[in-house]
Amino acid sequence: MPRLDNVRLLAWRELQSIVAEVQRGIDDDLRREWAVPLVSFEVLAALRELGGLARPQEIALWMRLPPSSLSRRLDRLEEEGWIARHRGVEPEDHRAVDVELTPRGRTLWREMSRSYRRSVQSRFAGELSDEQIATLMDVTALVDPHGE
């Protein structure tokens, strides 16, 4: 493993800063157009990708978040009627909760998805060449966020 030198540290700080800036911009775009923050859209997108029904742990894993940080997001989405939480169907674990994307949530995801894609294109993807995107995909495939 290469040693952490100043160049690698600077690369990390720059990446962190750029990602935060792009996320803030996408969040601003979604809030302006939909009055819905990016974090809420990301939960809807995760549920959509997971087939519309998933356990909170699966959603957190898909989003690369600690499960404990998801609870308040789910509360807000449920209050808005975009998701529903149900007790799990497995008889051996009555405490398990399934999170389901409601028809209203699917509609919101579908409509917001256009705005999200447009924002990602203008703030990120449109700025990079195909080669740069391929390199980024290679880098993200190599990095294990859990350090394993």
C-alpha cells in the first residue's frame, strides 16, 4: 500500500470538497424545483433500485450510510406518504421492518428523476470525458469505504 503523502492527502481533500460542492448544487436544484432535499430523493432512488421494498439496513447499505442515520429520513418520507413501513413478514422476527415505496413515492421519484439527472449532467457528468468517467469508475471499484 502506498504511503500517505501530501499529494494523496491533497487529492483526498480535493475530492471531498468537489463531491460536497456538487451535492450542495444538486440539493439546491431539487429543493428549488420540488421543495424536496437530495437526501430524500436518494432514499426513494435506493428503494426503487431495490425493487420497491427493502429493510432499512439494505437501504443504508445501498446508500453507504450507517443504518442509524436513516431513521429520521424514513420518518419524514413516511409523514409525506412517499414510503410506508410494515412489520416484516418473517414469522421468526416480528421486530423486523420493511420499507415500501408507495405509489405516491414512485410518482415523485419518477418526476424528480428528470430534474436529478439534469442536475447531475450539468454539475458533474457533462464536465467529464468518457475516459475520465471510466477512470473514476475504476477508482471507485478499488476503494473499499470500510477499509477491508
